[in-house]
Amino acid sequence: MDNDNNIDFKDLWKKQSVSQPDMKDLLARVTKFKKAGLRSLWIVNILLLATCMFIVCIWIYYQPQFISTKIGIVITILAMVIYLFTYNKLLSKYKNIEATQTNQEYLQNLIIIKKKQQFLQTKMMTFYFLVLTVGICLYMYEYASRMTLLGAGLTYGITLSWMLFNWFYLRPKQVKKQQEKINSLIEKFEEVNNQLEL
């Protein structure tokens, strides 16, 4: 009877044939997630900085006359720069994901990235779209004032419709896709950690 009390449950747990997440596959998914995140950071930086340069070139080349146009340009560029500044804080979080980390460290880094992404996807994206919309509307006023009422209405209508399409259709799809990726990784690491604790 004494032998029954000395059963090593952890050893038995390790020997059982329950399907545990494949760590190599999980680490490969994390590496892929990190590379995709870093690639996304670079693409967003290049595109927004190129857009800012393009806007400055338009300002220099076309020499707008209205103060509203100049304010619109400044506000638009400011929105992009503030968004980039905040978005680039994710760079260090992605770089913190190292192959030598423990499961707990992977999990903590993924949770931090998830929180940063949620902040970017909610508060920062709302700020960015609102300020960008104001900036673009101010910028377009000078040129729309030279158009017929129908032309100006179409110009503003098409521009604002495109922004609404981005806000209500494209943005939610992208947010959902990002959340699914990171939530899947977090769930797998939580599963592994829970199994190791038993």
C-alpha cells in the first residue's frame, strides 16, 4: 500500500500520449508572427513617410494660397507622424521575442504586443482617422472652392466615402485578422504553460 502513495504524477503526465502542442511548430509560428510584424512596421513607415514627402512636394510645387490648405497639410502630416511615433513603439516589443526565451517570456511578450495593438487599433486609429479627415477636408477646400457645387460635392463625397469604407470595412477586417493571429499564439502558449505546471 505504501507504494501507491509514492506515485510520481508529473512523470506519469509526461509519459502519457496526450497530444501536446508541437513546440517546434509553435516556435515557427512565433517566428513567422515576429517577421510579419516587423515587415508590417517597415511597410507602414515607408508608405507614410513617402506620403508625407509627397504632400510636402505638392505644397512646394503648387504653392497653395489659402491658409486652410496649409493648415490642412500640416495637420495631415502631423497625424501621420504621431501615428508612426506610436506605432514604432511596437518595434522593440517584436525585437524582444527571442528564440532563447522560456514559454512564460514568450507569453508575456505576446500579451504586451496584444495590448499595444489594441491601443493602436482603437484610440490611435480613431485619432489618426479623425485628424486625417480634418486635414484632408481643409486641404481640399481651396481646390473645391474653384469647382462647381456639383464638382465640389462629388470631390468631398468620394473622398469621405473612401475614408468611411476604410473605417467601417477595411479597418475592422484587419483588426480581426491581427487579433486572431495573436490570440491563437497566446492560447497555445497558455496551453503549454498549463501543461508544464501540472
